[in-house]
Amino acid sequence: MVAVDTPALSSRAQTEIDNELEALEERMRALRTRRNSFSHISSIPPEILGAIFVHHAQQTQLLYAPDNPAVLSWLNVGHICRHWREVAIGTPELWATPFLNSLQATEEMLTRSKMTPLNLRSGPRYRMDSVQKTLMHIERLQEVSLPFLNGGMTYRCIMEFLNKLSSCSAPKLQSLLLEEEFAQTLRIAIPTSFLAPNLRSLQIKYCDLSWASSVLTGLTVLDIKNLSPECLPTLDELISALRRTPALQTLELEDALPTFPLQTTSLPRAPRAMNVRLPHLKRLRLVAKVLEVANVLARIELPDSTMLEVQLGCRASSSRNPNQEWKLSLPIISRALESCFKATSAKFCRVPRSLRLFGVGRIHVQYSTIRNPSSWVGPMIDTCLDPEWTAERPVVLDFDFPAETNTAILSDLWRLVPIRGLEALYIEGFFACWDGFWNDLLGRGAGRNLAYIHLRGTPQALEDLIISLRSQKQKHSLARSVWRRSRRGPIFSPALSHLVLDNLEFDPSFSSYARTSDLFDVLIDRVNEGRALDHLTITGCAGISAHDVRLLREVVADVHWDECESLDDYDLEYDYDSLEEEDDDDDYGFYGDGDYYYGETFVEY
């Protein structure tokens, strides 16, 4: 009997012990919770803690693309302790931006967001069923940002949503962004009747709309790119639409301006009283053929504001004389530049402190009231119309004209823009740099305050710069005169203290290339004239030797050289065998089926 009952008694005893251990663990958890409640961080009210979580989530969403699994890394706040997890789950705003790569994540976040306004933000990778599920909550949508590929499923989904807006109101919708990467046969069309009374921002690309649509009412941001030819507005339609948006702060129109008949030889004129006034405008960007840009500029009254940013992208027409087009447009562009740089008060005039000239086929001219914009330093790339830099470049001019017209354009711009206060100059590219370029640019006292030059251009630009830098008195020169030409008149850029030579070539064997001895010679002249350089930076330049740098350090206090003597010094071979492919999807639990699992976030909470 004893032998038979022993297993049953043992099992019952183990169960009792297990229950007791579980009770002890629960007791310990309760004690830890009580103990944590006495810490300072636990004294933060849940409302404030939730606001901190929301701010953290918003900052994380700014760092990553919407379809990057790392955009959900803010979920870690719910893994710290039970209290934080309860606060996170109970804060609907935290879940207001569904992760569209996973249907499970989308559904769970829609549930936890309760009735808070929703933000639909999508990257190239998204699940269509997740997008459809979110668009069903039309009454809660606050922001819709949907770059898409023009496939049948995507097109039908977006058109169903837009058609709903013709009959079903979206009272909370404030921002709508619909962008196609390339022109397609099927185009998204914004309906004429658009029931979103609080919409303030409209951004579309390769989409179409009627200029009589109610969507063009009360906007503060209007950004339209690449309309179909049949949807381009007339000038009256565009001006009428702008009159319905008196609070407009950002206006960007790219290939969405009224066109001209080929036989047009003059721009139409209208009384100034007929122009549209946009007193709150902070950013204006127009990109089209030069006559189209000038035609719209003539009808917009730019506000007197130090915060106004103007970007003009002008192309020459293939069927017209580019010089004639430029001369027709010049008076209107001149008036726009006067508005940008005129005095806004008795004591303040927005004078450019820095200028950047970039040329590769077409030319880009950028002015800034900041002396050394951080984005301009270092290698320069063709991003002159990138909105990321607008705070540093209040005025940007982009001209895509034949090379023979560029000289005339630059000469006109030097007369139009007040550059006497210029302190920093950045030049890069392969535009036509004529003989005497630097004196034409900085002559007549325009370079008297210039302290910083960054040159990354052609050998001709370097040659002409060295000629211009030469002192009017050559008795101090140790080397030959530079190409037997000398300057006459005042010292060129007497305030120059920092010169950066970037990716240039010195070669004594070619007459069209500068020599390091020429640079050394003119720097000695400036030393003896009391105009010595304080800093000389040489990066990526060919034809510079260690001996040359030692000589330069005798006449310049601070010389920075990257020790690159020629292009052959670069090792362009890569050890591909040592490269390992990274699988970010495994790190974040992002699997091929599109579902995202972050720990037990969507399952066990």
C-alpha cells in the first residue's frame, strides 16, 4: 500500500510546492513594483510620461524611412517595466502611425490608437492590405503620404480612397502626398469635389487635377510636379487658384506652369493691380522653361520678408533662340531678385554673404546670407534644388542653357545681385570660365570683404585665379611672371585669409595648367603686401609634391594637405572576399512574408 500511494503523494507535494513558488514569484514581482514606485522616475505622471514616449517615437520616425523596421525601435520603451508598458499601451498617439509592412502590426496599432487621428506614411515596401485597412478609417486620417508604383492594385486602391472624398468627408485630413516615381499610362486624378475642409498641404507628382477643384482652397503648402500636358493650367486658372490660398507659405510648381505658343515673341503684360499677393509666402520654387517661369513671376507679388526663399529652375526651349528668351525674361527675373535682396527696414538689407557657382552642362548660382553654410563645405554635388538645404540658400538660380549663353547670364547676374558684401565663394564645375573671369566676378570692389574661396573646377579657373591673386607690384616675385600677364589696380580680395583647392591639377608640362611655383610666387607677393593667407587647404590635387608643400608652409601659417601627390596614389582595389552581406531583416525579425515581430510586442501585451 505504501509503495502504491507514494507516487501520488509525491506529485501532490510537488504541485503544492510549485504553487507556493508561483505565489512567491508573484509576491516578489509585487514587491519590486512597490519598490520601483518610490523611485523618482516613477513619480512622473502617466500623462507626462506618455507625452515623452510620443516625442521619442516622433523623433525616431524622422530618422528612418516608414518601411524600415528600425522605425519601430521606439517600442523598446514598453520593455523597461510593467508601468512603462501600461503607459505605452494606454497612449493612443503612440500607435497613430501604423507600420504598413505587416498586416498584423497595422491591425494592432489601429486598435490601440483608438480614435486618435491617424498618419498613413508609406515607403516603397508596403502591404496593400495594410494600406487598404488604414484608408478605411477615412474619418480619422490626418496625414496621407503614399509614394506608389502605378500598378493596377495600387491605382484602384488610391482612386477608391479619392472617390470616397467626393462623397464622404475627411474632417481631420491636413496633409496629402501622392507621388509616382515615373510617368505612367494610368494617372491618379484628384477629384473636382474634395471633401477635406481642413486640408492644408497638397503634394503630388505625376498625378493630375482640375484647377477648379475644391482641393485648391485654403492651402499653406502647394507642391505640384509633372502634370500631364492636358492638365496644365492657363495663367488665369493658376492665378485664380492662388487667390483661393491667401495663407500660402510654400509654392512649388515643376513642369506645371502655363505654356506658350511657339510663335510667342513677347510676354503678356497685365496691370500690377491684377497680380496675386501672397503675404505669407516663405518658399517659392518654379521649374519650367524660362519664359514660363518669367510669365508666372510677373503675376506674383513677392512679400518683403527676410525668410523668403526663392528657387528658379529655367530651361531654354529647343525651338527658340536662347539668347532672345533670356533677354525677354531678364527684366522679370531682375525684379524678382530685387525683391529678394531689397532692404526690409531702415537698417537691414538682405545682402548675400556667400555665393556658390556650380556648373556641369548647366549652371547653378546660389546665394546665402550665411557666410559658411555647412552644406557647401566639402565635395559639392548636383543638389541645388534639394529642399534640405533651403535654410542655407535663400536664393537659388538654375539655368539649363547652351554653353554659349552662360557667359551672358552670369554677367547679367553679377550686375543684378548685390555681392559687395560677399565673404565666402564656392566654385565647382566645368562651365565656360573665360579669361578674366575672377576680375569680372569680383571686380569693382565686389571682393573687398571676401575672406574664403573654395575652388573645385577646371584648370582654366585655377589659372585665372592665380593671375588675379598676383599683386600689382611684382618686384617681390621669385618665380617667372604668370603667363607674362599682370594685374593692374587694387589688390585682389585683400581680406582673403582661407583658400581651399579641391581636386585640381598642377602640371608644369602644359601651358594651360597652373604650376605650384606660380601659386608659391603669388603667395609671396601677398605676404610682402601684408595680405598673407592664414589657411591653405589642398585636397585631392594632382601635381603637388611634399617639397611643394614645404615651400608653401614657409609663406602660409596653416597648410593642410591630404598628401595626395597624384591620382596614382589612390588604391582603387577592393577586397570583395572580405565583404560580408548584412541581413538586416534577421536583426529585426522582418521575414519574407512581410510580417514584423518585435519581441512579443503585438502578441503578448
